[in-house]
Amino acid sequence: MKTNRKTQRSQSYAKVLLDNSLPAYIRDISVDGFRVYSPVPLPYQEGNSVSCRIFPTNDSGDSFKIKGLIRWNKQDVEGEDLMGILISSFESTEGKILYKSLNQRFFKAP
């Protein structure tokens, strides 16, 4: 299936809290955004802004915050909500470094 992506997307995994309360998980990641899924309905629409706290690993308390823009939101056949998030800004330089590290951990060259 052909896509019109500007940047390569890699499969990934990380926990995310949306607006400090809604659980979600990163499914794939690129340099400018990521796709999340959630077992609970997400109250966002295309164009909404969202604050994301990302936990890159299960065994670490390290987390970082980003602001993002919802590019799309849909429900898959299994009933999970899926959402595409474009990164607007990082709360800190450390967060930007951690995100880059998360992206590189799962990156596979074409």
C-alpha cells in the first residue's frame, strides 16, 4: 500500500498519558509525530491540541512532555481508538533528546 508520508515511520512502543489522565500507547513513531492507540474512547477531534506525557520504557520513571496537534482520530475494527499526533513542541530539551532516542531505538533503515 502506497503512502504519502514525508518521513519514515517505525513500529514503536511507549506508554502515554494524554492531558495527564487518559491512557494510550505509541504504536509507531516518526521524527515529527506518532500514532497512539487506546482501549478507552478518546474525546479528541482532528485539530485539537493535546498534552502528552511519554514514558519511553516500562522500567524507568523517566518521562517527558510534548504538546501535539491531533491530525486524525478513528476507531479500528477491534474497537480501539487510534489517533495521529503531530508534535508542536517539547517542554524541555531533555524531552527532545529522549524522543529522538525513542525514535532511533525502533528505526529500521529502508
